[in-house]
Amino acid sequence: MLAYPLRKPKGVEMNAYVYLGGAIALEVMATTAMKSSEGFTRLVPSLICGVGYVLSFYLLAQTLKTVPTGIAYAIWSGVGIVLISLIAWALHGQKLDAGAMAGMGLIIAGVLVINLFSKSAGH
């Protein structure tokens, strides 16, 4: 029998944010593939989309073991929105007007406020 109580090792919360980063990257990849799938009529982009979303949700679920749901989802969706918008602008010629840019700036600011100032963020 152990003479000391078992505790979570240091860095567990950091692992959660690594999982969250992976979930975001996979969601962005899956959404980009969805656009390229042309309504799921092209096999390879459709498979990338499906696998990407499944793996993204798996990593998001691992994140939720230690990070509050609202915080994790705010970061996941906010960063995903910004990255998808920038990729769509770069790869698909999507127009981003001043309102879109301002909105994305506010999203980035919100994610920063959560991570830097919220005690709920769990780090």
C-alpha cells in the first residue's frame, strides 16, 4: 500500500490544452475538407472530413476531463472560426470585409481574456 495519496501529476492541465489544440487543428482540417468534398461527392475529402471530426471530438472529450465545458468550447469554437475564415480567404477566395475582420479580432480578444484572466480556465 502506498504511504502517500495518489494525485494527478503536474502538467495534466497542460495536456488538456494540448488535446484542445489537436481538436482545433483536426476540426479546421475537417471543415476545410468539407468545402473540398463538394457536398460529399468527392471520396477523399469526404473521408478526411469524417475522420477529422471523429478525432476532433475525441480530443475535445479528453480535454473536458479537466477543462470546464464552457471554457473549452469557447476556445475550440472561437479559434476554429478564425482559422477557418483565414483558410477560406487564402484557399477559396472568401472575402473578409471590415466587419468580419473586426468580429474575428473580438473573438481572438475573447479567447485571450479567457486564458489570461479567467480563474475558470483551469490553468
